[in-house]
Amino acid sequence: AQSVTQLGSHVSVSEGALVLLRCNYSSSVPPYLFWYVQYPNQGLQLLLKYTSAATLVKGINGFEAEFKKSETSFHLTKPSAHMSDAAEYFCADGGSEKLVFGKGTKLTVNP
Amino acid sequence: GAGVSQTPSNKVTEKGKYVELRCDPISGHTALYWYRQSLGQGPEFLIYFQGTGAADDSGLPNDRFFAVRPEGSVSTLKIQRTERGDSAVYLCASSLSGGYQETQYFGPGTRLLVL
């Protein structure tokens, strides 16, 4: 059965610092991995998705993620955090049509 | 173009009552999904429609939950005899044709509170 684990329910960084949000997947079929962002009182917005065309995926707002099969990981990074990045981030596996989500990581950006 | 819309945005009801939650998908999208997001959790799959039919309803927690999509567009999630544990944000998403690589586009959700 698919599962997605996001290490760290809360991550706090300073403005301008590196953002690293961790995601590990467990799937018996090839994963189709997504990162979504959720701002307060809003729906989920797609940041990026892995489709096997390239292991390094670039998304919106300067985010990128690298698929590492050997580590079953798809960590999300951004070189320099901005205050507007404060939100909750969800990793999801779509390998079986329905999305299986991790529990989410809430990112706080300190001035 | 218009995104996925959900009504109402908030719903407060009493234990034991019946509620209906509506989802309007993106025009032309044949696949429609319902998810439930409890506090501090990621969204959990409930049901997936391909056109008018439920292709996968394995996520519905029990027979109090039912969903329809009679014309292959708007969908309604129905909850009978609501319980306090049903309190959550109910999210709807749609995608163009339902393939597992496709991006699902989410609505803002309906926040349900059962007193």
C-alpha cells in the first residue's frame, strides 16, 4: 500500500535561508509524486510534480524537488525563503489515481 | 477560467442532521475527487468519479456517506446522521481525464462543524 511520510510537522527558517522540506514515499508501483501548498483558508495549489522525465523538477515560486529512487525521497527545496512562503506543504503520491498525502509540514518564515 | 468551486464554504450542523456539500469542477474535466482533511492531517481520499459513475469509493468511511454526480459535472457529497467526528474540511478536486499522472485541481473546501 502507498504511504507518504513527511518528516517534521513544523519547520521554521529565517527569511533568506534555505528551505528543506522532507518527503519519503513507500509504493509498490512507480510513484507519481506531487508537492502542493496550502495557504490559510485556501485550497491546495500545485507546486510541482514528478513524472519520470527528469529527477530534478522545478516548480513555481522558486521551489524545486529531486526524486531519489535509492532513498525513496522527494524532498522540496528553495534556496532563499521569502515571507510569502509561509504556508503548509503537502507531499502526495498519485501512483494509483487517488492521491495519497503526507500529514503536511507547516513552514514558518521569520523576519 | 474558473477553478473548482465548493459551496457552502462553511456549514454548521447538529449531531444527527443531514448535510449536502456541493462541488463544481473545472469545465470539461471528466474526473472528480472528494477528500476529507481533518485538523493537523493531510487530505484523505473519499471517492473518485469518472464521468457520472463512481470509479472508486473505497475511501468512504461508512454507509452514512454517499456522493453523486448525475450529469457528469456537479457533484454532491451527502452525509446522513452526522456525528461530531465528521467535522473536517471536505475538499473537492477535478482533473482532465483522471489519469494518475494528471494534476488534480482543488477547490477551497467546505468546513463542516458538527455540534
